[in-house]
Amino acid sequence: MAIAKLTDKMWLIQVSAGHFFLDVHDGQITVTDVPSLAAHHTYYDADRAVQALSRRGHRSAIVTDYAGTPVTREVLHAAQTGVEAKDSLPQTREELMRIPVADQRRRYKNEPAFQKRVDEIEARVS
């Protein structure tokens, strides 16, 4: 799969869990739960919009990729360089333990591949 560039209109704004920005109508934000129906932006435009939404009380607003996965540093790096990051998933329990617990929880909740890898590592330990 091709890596989205920061200037590609492939970035979404998640206003709240599972709800993506669609439009503003009569001063009201409209959302959709279907990523492909959401408004697509460049990363820079999406980031500016998230900052504006946050200032207006939508503190959960984040930029996601076109699949609805929250943008991480690895995704940003890959988008900037055009080179997909190496497997950022932990290979061992020791590598997993080096990831801060808050990051582990966020990634486990939002990244299916990370969840699967953690489950595999935990199964080996049991």
C-alpha cells in the first residue's frame, strides 16, 4: 500500500471516538461514522482544523489517516520521508515493557496490529 504524503488529501479529522468531521452546516459540525464519507484534507489543513476544534471545546479531536487510525510519530515520519517505518511493533516482552503504559493502552485500543502483537507476546509468556 502506498504511503500517504502530508500534502495528499487523505487525512481525516476524528471529532470524537468513531465520529469523523463531515461539514459545518448553520454553524453546527456534522459528523459521520464512515471514514470514506468524511471530509478528506491535507495533513496540514487537518491539523489546523483540529487545533481550532480543540479551542472550541472539542478536546478529543485528532487527525487520523484515511482508515481512521490516529496519526503517530511513525506515521508522520513515513509521510514526510515517503519511507514506511520499520515494524514499530515490539518483538519481545522486554521491548513491550520499554513502551510507556499510557502509549501501550492507546496503541492497544487504536491499532489492531499492535493489539494482535501484544496478545501474541502475552500468549508466549503464559
